[in-house]
Amino acid sequence: MTSVPNNKNVLVTGSGGFIGRSLTRRLKGLGNTLYELNSANGGVTRADNFMAFADKGIDHLFHLAGKSLVPESWEKPTLYFDVNTAGTQNVLEFCRQSDCSVTFISSYLYGVPDVLPIRE
């Protein structure tokens, strides 16, 4: 398991989401220089959106960007493919070119739960 970096240059995709907001606060608190890529500043769907970070010396990337609403995915399959699949490919290519490590956060729960709330 990767430990949380400190005093590093860190890029977070999906930083505006529920987990992303908490993670960015924690990373900043550990003295990291934090860069964010989210839908507000271009998102992961275009490889050229990563160019803004090419000269930042990124040490680690946390990839949290993704779409997760199943009913919407049936209505907008191209959007979900672009963000979840092509976006992840763009993240991995950036990490390869930048020689930085990556933590990929992905989860999906489905089905009718036996009890609520659902434990993670």
C-alpha cells in the first residue's frame, strides 16, 4: 500500500468530488505542493489538459476522476467511456511520460443491500 506522500508535487484528478476534497485537504496539510485537474479546469478526457502539469515535476498522481451513476451511464455511454476509460488512459500515459507513481481509486457497489447503511 502506498503511503500518503509529504513534501511532494502531487496531482489529484477529481479533486472536487467527495473523496477528492478530503484528500486534497490532507495532502496540503502534509506540506505537499498540490495541483488539481477536475471538470472545472478541463478534466481527464483530453490528453492535452495534462500539458499544464508537464513541467511541474509531479511525483505522484491520485486518480479519483470518474462517472458512477448507472442510470445516467445508459443514457450517456460515450461520456462515461470518455471519462472512465479514455480518461484513465490519459492519466496512465501522463504518469508514464512523467515517471510518476499513481494511486487509482475506483469502486462501484451494486445490487439490493441486505441492510442499510452499507458498510464499506
